[in-house]
Amino acid sequence: MMIEWHSCSSVERTQGRVSGAWVFKGTRVPVRALFENIEDGATVDDFLEWFPGVTRNQIESVLEHAAASLMVETAA
């Protein structure tokens, strides 16, 4: 399943920047890094410490968007 990030205001993607990956808006931190770190056992607080350009609001927005996307996928 691919999450459609265009409608999430906390992320952006620019061709040629971070290889065109979705990143937290205003940073070079890939959204993928959040999920990889959580999968490896990190907490949101850990992530905020390791990636100081990312805000808690951005993380919450990304997690909510991903959860909503999963709900849509399940309903389909």
C-alpha cells in the first residue's frame, strides 16, 4: 500500500531534493525515517531529539494522515 502524501500539509516533496522523497516540510528529514525509527523501537520524543528540525505537530499530523489512509484502505 502506498500512502498518498499530497494532502498532508506537514510534508513536501521537491524533485532533486533528498532524491525526491517526501520530507517533513521545511526540513530534509524523510518521512520514511519516522516510520523506520518507530519500527526500530524509537519514541516520538527520541525522534524529536534526533531530528531537531521536525516538530511534534508535524509528527502527529503525519501519523494521523497515515492512520486515516490505512482506514480508507481497509474500507475499500
